[in-house]
Amino acid sequence: MKIVFLFNAQNHQLLHGLPTAVRLAAKSEARVVIASPGAWQLEYARFAASRLGDAAIEYYNISSSLLSIAQTISGGRNPPKLLTMVTAAGWLNESDAIAVPERTSIFLKRLGVTRPRFIHLDHGAGDRAAGFDRRIADFDFVLMAGEKHRARMQREGLIREGHHAVIGYPKFEAADAIRDPSFRPFANDRPVVLYNPHFSNLGSWERFGADVLSAFADQDRYNLVVAPHVRLLDGRAARARWAGLLDDYEGRPHIHIDRGSDRSIDMTWTTLADVYLGDVSSQAYEFLRTPKPCVFLNAGGVNWQGDENYGHWRFGPVRETTIDLVEAIDAARRNHRHFLAAQTAGFAETFSTGPQPASERAARAIMDFMQGQSG
């Protein structure tokens, strides 16, 4: 049985699928292939897989001269997804299953890739409506991190009986395996605030990014890590647009700016930080693996109370301005006890846990499904 794990985007998606791929490769029934249009991405996949115990995984570089040209023009880490799919469609159609941590690749069905079963891997466990994309219903099997996602997907008609499983969050295993726990970006012991703006138009960077940097530049109580979602600075145009602002604050002893390093995806910052400052990123849930103070920026003036797309905003104060932002961080630390119960309950409903690692649960669920399809 040949199962291809297709990674057709930035590196952050690798950590959601690699633990499961390693577990599957250890099973005699499965031939596991990691496929990507980026040689650099396959190198990172090999590194992460080796930290997870390694296995007999095959690696396949989707390549062509057209892909190389397109990537050069865009300046992104990978070429356009559609072009990658067109290039790889014939090869992918030879597999028994294709596992992907995003939805765009379901377009392969329209390119004639009809032989394999399509498996949707959980990609973050946040609340935004985008995480409940209608295309999920087109997958043959869907893996989810916890009961929160299962309940909403059932309600919205995205999953059906016998074609989904709640398995936990394999990314925790990958991040724990590759992260350097001794890394410290600052020479002092001040509390660390992580500003983690999302790339979407629901995020806070466009309106508040410069104000956040300015507020922390002129104080001496906190260290600040600015680590946007990796997609915010992906591509030549995006990097050029924000380079001037980031350069202005780069090098200050109490400000560290991550423009898309591996530390921005392996939970270095969410683990190290003492306070989370963000907006709509699912990394807020990863931060709450250990309950800690949060502050959320409502840059769009959204009427969010009672809206499940902003469920994580229950976990800390929500601000619509950056005025007195440092004082707001002080207050969030003093008053964290008021949000502790909501944080603990929210994490529990988001991430299923059990005696088996999430990757083992995921691998077993995939094998059971595939064997049931062939039976």
C-alpha cells in the first residue's frame, strides 16, 4: 500500500504530517512517500523524521523547469500549488492514498487523480471559519485534533460516519523532537511577550504591527519576540513591503524579530514566551499547552462575543487599540487567574489526549480506513 504525504506549501505544514508518516512507515503494510516541490523542504523533512525515530520513508522531489521558473518569479519558498499539482498529477495517481494538511490539493481530483483516497490531515486547531472549508467534505477521510473540531464539522456537514477520526495533535510530537529547549534569544531574564500576528485580513499586523513594535521599543519591563505566521512574510513582495519597518527595530537587545525561521514553526516561541499577544492564529492554542496570560488585538472592530470563529478570545482580554499596550500586558499577567479555567477547558476540547501518541492513533486510523476500503 503506497501512501503519499504531499507537502505543497510552506514548512509549517510538515510538522502536522511527519509524525504520522513516520509511524505509518514503521508498519509493514505501508510504503510511505514524502513528496514536495522543494528540495529544501525535503531536507527539513529528513531532519525532522530522523528526530522522530526515522523509518523507511521515501522522498520524492516534484520538479520541472517550469516549476523552477515560477518559483524564481514569485520569490516564495515553493512554486504555485496548482502548477505543482499539474506537474505531479500522473505520478500521484499511482498511489493508494494521498495525505495532505491543506485543502487546495483536493483539486487533484479534477486533474484526473481519481485512484487514490484523499486524507485530510489536521492543520492547526483554531477557530477561524477558514479551518472549516467546504472542500473538506470532498476528502475520503478526515483526521481531527479534538472534539471541538469534530462537533463543528459534523454540524456543518463536512464529515460522515466511518470517514473521520479524532486522533489528537501530532505536531506536538514533532515540535518536541526538533526544538532546542535551551535556546534563549535574550541576555536578560525579563518576561517574554510573543507577538504572533496572522497573515489573513482578520489579523492585526496591517493596522497594529508598527504600534506594537513602537510600544515595546520604549519600555524596559519586557522582551518582545515578533514572530508572524510564516505566510505573512512569504514571497518577495511581502518581504520587501515590511523590510523597512522590521529593519528599524532589528538588533535591539530586548526585541527579537523572526522573519520566518524554523523557530517560528517548531513551537520555540509559544513554549518560551510568558505572554501571548496575537489575533486569530491557531498558535494561541499551542501556546496554551501551558496556561499563560494572553492578550488579543481586535484590529477590525469585530463583534466577536458569542462568535465561535473567535472562540479563543475567551482566553484573555481583547483590545481594540494599542494605547497603553504595555500596561495591558501588566494587567493580563495580574489577572490571569480569571481566564485560567477557560484556557484549561478550551485546550481540553481542542486537543484529544490518551495513552497512545497522537501519531500512533492517526497511523492506526489511516490503516484501518484503507484496509476497510480494500476489503
